[in-house]
Amino acid sequence: MFAVVMCGGSGTRFWPASRQKRPKQFLNITGKGPMVVETCDRLRPLTQDEELILVLGEQHMGEAARYFEDRKIHMLAEPVGRNTAPCMGLGAIYAAYLGCRGPVAFLPADHFIGDPVTFLRDLSRAGEIAVQGSIVTVGIVPDRPETGYGYIRRAPEPMETGDGAAYRVVEFVEKPELEKAVHYLSTGEYYWNGGIFVARPDTVLQEMETQLPGLYEGLMELKPALGTDRFKTTLKRVYDRLEGISFDYGIMENTEAPVYVVPSACGWSDVGSWRSLYALKTDECDAQGNLCEGDAILVDCQQAFVSAQGGRTVACLGLRNCLVVDTEDALLVADQDRAQDIREIVEALKAKGRNNLV
Amino acid sequence: MFAVVMCGGSGTRFWPASRQKRPKQFLNITGKGPMVVETCDRLRPLTQDEELILVLGEQHMGEAARYFEDRKIHMLAEPVGRNTAPCMGLGAIYAAYLGCRGPVAFLPADHFIGDPVTFLRDLSRAGEIAVQGSIVTVGIVPDRPETGYGYIRRAPEPMETGDGAAYRVVEFVEKPELEKAVHYLSTGEYYWNGGIFVARPDTVLQEMETQLPGLYEGLMELKPALGTDRFKTTLKRVYDRLEGISFDYGIMENTEAPVYVVPSACGWSDVGSWRSLYALKTDECDAQGNLCEGDAILVDCQQAFVSAQGGRTVACLGLRNCLVVDTEDALLVADQDRAQDIREIVEALKAKGRNNLV
């Protein structure tokens, strides 16, 4: 199966570990290597390097090249980020250009999967359905009433497939309030939308032609330039006039084509903040719930998350629920409950002209 | 007036800014220079450099020499710290050796004085009384029921002096519980014991002969070695067998000689912790009570004290009552209410053999 790994994020939520030049997908935060490398390696049983297309920001090509220098992965540089719909469209025409006629998995580069075996099984199951010409999403089986994710609602009855459950999708729903999220969890008919889709390139493009004609037109303009010297300039011209829109919002919420969901209990997390990283690593915590990475000394702390990457010793005394991230040139100390608001720090730095730190 | 500045502390309460090699008295924490330099400079109108005797730990001679290289201050190196009584005894015999027959001021090197003019006035008043042969202490007029200091209780009626109030001392009392401290404050008859004494060398030595004969004997052994090649080895031999004891406990609590106190409202602080330093600097705080030194960015913080001396940017988000001290090789993040317990961090570092950091 071909795969398009979407690597365009420029997230600030892992500042100061993440920077514009080295966003989350290039960080080793889940312990084995940069997240994008983990994402690619995870697909190996299903996808050869030659079938792997990485779509990333132009400014990150150098960083990515370092990690994949000996591998035959295809890399496409977006001149500017335009959200997931253009990214997937670009991946789709490139996969077709490479000769792909079967299903393509479209996945974010910066998600964590705790159980890759289950994930790959469910992803190939999605491929088996998608090969018929539908769009199939891998729905994450929720284990809590999370309000930070969008949800996918399935039909009550499973469709008939070879070896297990897949469902028609009834609707894609936005991030819910807590009360709704509790209800979603209780019905068993909702999954988290992890932004993972499987579809044939022509299926994707057909949807774009109907629903996002401007994008489709741009892609058709780009198509004859693939593999030529004109690619880069054409891509820039096309992207310049594209609107930024997500695949969820631009395609999935209004599609009239059949859409299916394959539920997956694969230990997924979008690792969207330091707090959710902490939640992922509870088994590495000490008896007081403290998580320490690097050279740290804690006295009377509880639920502290210390990431000491700055080459110096970090000592903590009497802290509760605190986040300390030390890097060579910047240090963050925050209440863990405020982990979602780290962008305010980044914005304050920008406002002060401290662009070297963002 | 001669002065003996006692510079022997090896405090850990300002870790990581203070280290064994560079304790608090050598730090610039109150803003004008190293505390020991501030202490010496403050005495200038009263005491010439030639009348100034600095008693410090052998290991700090190099550090001190850097600050006073062009000045004719006398420096005496204690081979080992033995608390204030031996230190003052050494200062007393040295002052006598230098020809001093009048009063000597004995003061700690690492205290803050907000109003030096008032302090010097009160110190010279103490000198005027001490010249008659008594021990006079400068009592700090309390402005709050502090439980962290010892107190000096005065007689109800002032003694007759030339130009203002001085009192017989009734007793020296240990650090009180809060209830007692509130009572002390309400009577108006108690002062904080700042460890500042004025007395003639012979008065001090006479008290030592009576109350600390072992110390007196050592000092008499040392006396003929002053100014000779034998000084250093004799000092070491004498100090080796001395017991460590404070002047308060060893002399003042049991003396039968008359002792006087000159009250002083001189804005004194012993700057005993990061928290008390923060309290000293409230006028430098922002509207949320945050105190920032160095390159710091705060978002939604209250009563945060950030000292960024590590050459990197410190960003804080959503903190309450937090202390952040960043230095080149070590970082401290603590609840300000735990500022007194920083020694636990230092002990933990020692236990781990991290002696380069203590």
C-alpha cells in the first residue's frame, strides 16, 4: 500500500523543545526517534520506502533529509502550508504519478501509536475496503470522554467485510462539550477522528473535483509538471492561490460518496501537548507521579514533568503539577494545566522580536 | 572605629546562585555589588580601610582578594569555620595588635541595610557606649512578628546617654513561636538580634577568659604569632582544637557584665533566603507581584520570582508563588514557601556525588 505521510505541522505546543525550524514531528518525544521516522518505520510491513511519500514544508526539507538520507522515500516540499486537503491532493497525484492505482494511506507524521500491530491490521483492512473506490477512515476507539478531538459517528450495524467490523460513517462531528463527549462514549457508536484516511488517488481527486474545484484545477495544472524541472515553480504558483482548508471540513463533512470507518484500538494519541505526552508516559512516572527526562533532582514534588535537555541539572522543590522543559537557549516553567496555552509564550516572544527562539 | 567583618558563612540557601566556593556574601543579590563589598563600603564614613578586618574562610581568600585588591583592608583566613565566638576573638586580638584600644564593631558580611545613614548613626552611638567597657548590640526595631530571628529584650527605661535612647539588655531570646513573636512586637521592648556587636577588644577577651576559657587560651597562644611567619600554622593548630560556638550562645546569654542595646530602624534584613530577598524587592515587582531579573517572559503568573542568570531565556506560564533560578550549570524551580528547604536539594546533590554543583 502506498502512503502519504503529512508532515507539515509547525506546532508551537512543544515549545521550547519544538521550534519553527524543528517542529514536533522532528522531535524524539515518544522515545524511539523523531516522530516522522517512527511513523514511516511503523508502516514498513505494509509500505516499502519507494511507496512512501512525505509531504512537508519547504523549510523542513533539510531536517528531514538528514533522517532519511539512505532511504528511497519520496519527499515533496510544500512552499507554504495550506492545511490537509491540498496536502492530500498533492500526495494523491504524486502517488498516481508513481503508478499507484490501489489504496493510499494518508496519515499525520506526528501521532503516537502504542500498538502498531493492531494499527497495521486495521489500516490494511481499511485498504481492502478502499480498493473498491470509497474513502475509509481509521476511527480510534475512545477510552475517555475527550473534548479535544473530533468524532466520527458510525452506522449501528457493521457492513459485511471479510474478517471483522467496518461501518458506514453517519457523520463527522466537531470537538464536543464534555456532556456530549460522555454521551458519545456511552453509545459505542463514536470514534475519535485521528485524521487517518485510506482511498485510491482517483477517489480522492474525484471528491476534490466535486467539492473543491479550485484545488482540483490547481492539481490538474500541476500534474503534467510532476517529475519535470517545472515542478517547483508550478507548485509555488498553484499553492500561492490555493485556500487553506482541511480534508475533514472541505471533503468529509459534505461528501455524498459512501465513507467507511474501521475502528482501531491501537493506543493512538495525537500527543497534542506536553500534558498529553505526560499522560502517555504514566508508566515511567515515580510513585509521586513525577516524570523526569535528563538530569533532574526532585524533592517533595508531585505530578511534575521535567524534561532536562539543556545540559544542566534541574532541581525541583515542592512543586505540584508543574512542567519544566529546559533546552540550551530557552527554559519553560508552566503549570501543566496550562500546557495548551504555550502558544501565548511563543506569541509573546514573537511580539518582542525574539524570532531566534520561536 | 575599627570593624571586624565576619565573612565565614557557607550558606546553601541561595543555591544555585550560591555555591560552597562562592557563598552568599560574595553574591550581588541586593543590586550594588557583592554583599561583603557593600558591607565594607557602608562602614567607610566610620571606618578606614586600615581599620577594617575581614575574617573569612581560607577557601574564599582568592575570591575576596579580587574584590579588594586595591584596598588596604586586613584579611584573616580561618582554616575552618568555628562559628562566631572564635571569629570575633580572632578579630579582637588582631584589632588590638593593630593598635586599637577603642571600640570595634563586629558585623556579619552578608546582611542588607536599607538605610545606611541611620545604621551608621546607631553604630557610632553603640561605639560611644562601648568605649566605657561594655558590650553593646545594635538591636533591629522589628516591623513584623518574625519567627525566624532571635530577639533582644531591653529594660523598660532607657539609660542616660548623650543624644538618644539606649537600654540595658534584659535577655537574649531564641527564635520564638508566632504567638510569642506577636507579643514581643506589641510590647515594644524587643528587638531582632542581627548579630551586630560593638565592644573594645579587651572587653571581648575578658568575657572569653571567663566564659570560654578554651577559646581564650587558644587566642593567647595565637597572640605572639600575629604578624609573624608562624601565624598561619599556629592559627591552624589552635583552630583544630577549638569548639564551634556562637558569640550569642557562648557569651551573651550568660554574661554578667552590663550589656546595652541601641535600637536601630535601619531597614535591616539578613536576606536569609530567596523568599526574604523577594520580600526586600517588592518595589521592583510588577502589578501581579512578579519579580524578574534577567531575560524572562511571564504569562499569567503571580508572585513569581525569576532570576535568569544562565544566559538563556526563561518563560513562565500560569505559575503562582514560584521561584525560578537559572544559572549556567544548574536550575532551581521551587515553591517560594519552600525557600528555606533548598538545603535539601544541596544535600541530595552531595548524596549523589555531584560536588561540582554544590
